[in-house]
Amino acid sequence: MKKSLNIPDILTLNVGYAVHDADWNWENIRSPFSRIYLVTSGQAKVKTENETICLKQGHLYMIPAFTTHHDICTGHFEHYYLHLFENSDSGESIFEEWNFPSELEADSLCIDIFERLCVINPNLSLSHSNPKSYDTKPMLAEHIKRNLMRKLPVQMESRGIALQLFSRFLNHAKPKASIKDKRIRESIRYIKQHLDESIDTDFLASMACISKDHFIRLFKKSVGKTPIQYIAMLKIERAEVLLITSFMTVKAIASTLGFDDYSYFIRIFRNKLGITPRQYRDKYKNI
């Protein structure tokens, strides 16, 4: 039985049609938005940390947000593209609850609705396929602004089409392993709702009415990470979005995410991504 869930609030950042001839080759792409592709001609590859996906004609593909990947194209390649930003005040993502397939065979309606999405959003197409030209702090902010400034009927139809394409993947998604222990479920819910605070493992253990050591063992068994690792992962992902889409200082972002120790924030950010928050932001400046 499928898990119940709320319909995600997604924004169409970019949509368009691209034609390439061995010129779609980009490395180390990592974005706060998801990508959906529909290949109409030729082929290419997307390489992630876990797999190499061969993009073939007549198939849909999805790359979730915060997935580091490389685009590889050695010949002719044409595709529709759609960039979706999941707008969640709570910071919770549908990708946390479901494992989505990366590839699906497109049905007969997909090209029609993709084309319609392009027609009603002519200003959301990309002028260049290089992620450095659009995956930048100013451009992301501009695309979100453009999305919200469109006429309401266009916003509604666009969201409906985007959800139709997204639903193709959800229809084949599998729920991630359910956390059976109610105490751990409640702890995770608390963490997600209080990412702007300093979250103490001792407090989480006391809230679960068990010892700290026992709580850490249960949490790691259920989630695959210790409480500290899990909290850090969610906070750093939120920090990535803020670094790209806001003009807050790095110190202000650290404070907003409940880091009392600024140097600790810098350290765990660098441990996860290999660069400092300032270097990460610099990567997303206009080229």
C-alpha cells in the first residue's frame, strides 16, 4: 500500500527544448532543484555517484536535487528539459520518503504536455546549456521571481503539467523503508521542524525516554546515520539552498540554521562538499 503524502509545491524554474552535437559535456553539477528530461533524438549519458544513466530516445529521466552528476555527450542529442524547485517552508522533501526511478519509457502524452509547457513559458527557456550560466545565485533568484510573476492561469497550468510529468515517476516510486520505532519517527519529525535551532542529542534521547547511547544505536539502525550525521546532512542541504538563493552572509546562514559555533558549520560543510560555504557560493556567481 502506497504511503499517503501531500502534493508537493513545485516551481517551474526552466523549461525548453535543446539540440546538441557533442557539446553537452559538464562536470560536477549539483543543484538545489530537480531535473526532468524527455529525449526525442540521439543519446547521451548522465553519471552519478551510484550509476551511469544512458539517455535514450522516447524515455523520461529524472535527476533529484542535490545529486552530484556529470553530463556526457559524444554525438547528436535532442531533449526537452524541465527544472523543478520544491518550495517547502518546512524543508521536508518528497525525495526523503520515496525512492524514484531514474528512467521511464515516455507515454504518448508526454511530448504534447512538455511542448505545451514550453509554449506557455517562453521566458523560462535557457539561453545556454552550461550549468554555470544558469545555476547561479542571481539567476536562480531571478527564475523563482519570474515564476511567481507569471499570470495566475499560467502558473496553475504549468504546475499541473509539471505535476503530471512528476507523477509518472511517483507512480513507479517505492516508499523508503518505514521507520517502525515511533520514538525515532517522532525524533525525525522534531529535527525537521527545528532545523533553525541547535538540536542536542541528549534532548532527543530524553524526549524518547531512553538513554543517550541506546537512542543513538536505535537511530542509526533505523536511519543509517547517527543523529548528529542526520541533522548535519539536513542543515547543510538547507544551507546550500540559502547560499544560492539568498543574499544572507555565511555567518547569518549559520546562525539561521542554529549553529552556535561558526567554525563548526564551516568544518562540516567542507567535510560534506569538499569546499567552504564561501567557495560554494562563489561557484554560483555569474560567469
